[in-house]
Amino acid sequence: METAAKQLLPDQVINNPDAAVASVNDFLSRWSEQWLLVFNNLDNPEDFPDIHKFFPASHRGSILITSRHARSKELGQSIEPPV
């Protein structure tokens, strides 16, 4: 999220990872266009038990999570690729 924060808010000083998450969430929550946030290879969901704190409060965007872990299905609508 720190990289995203620096790209979205180049003039803002980001002091720590929590500030980066809050800044990106706030930015995307207010964004008037559609957006896509990707969490790639979330293969150990237990490493991020509070992943929902990374989800912006907005209906304008989409969140894509790729994972091989079956529990990732609990995060939202699941689509399994054909074998």
C-alpha cells in the first residue's frame, strides 16, 4: 500500500504502513471514477486476518483477490478457473 499511496498522493508524506493504508482507503473511497484494487497471491490468508481494513468504503470500485487457498472464498464472490 505504501507504493500505491506514493503514486496516488505524491505530495503527501507517508510515515508508516498504517498511514499508507488509511490514505489509499480515503483516496479510493472519495474517487468518483471506477477503480480496481488487486491483492495478488493471497495464499496465506491467516497472515492477513484483518484484510478488510484494506478495503475502501466505496461502491465505485472492485477488489480482486487471487489465491490458491480455499478459505479465500470467504472474502466475497468466488470464481474458480477451469482446470
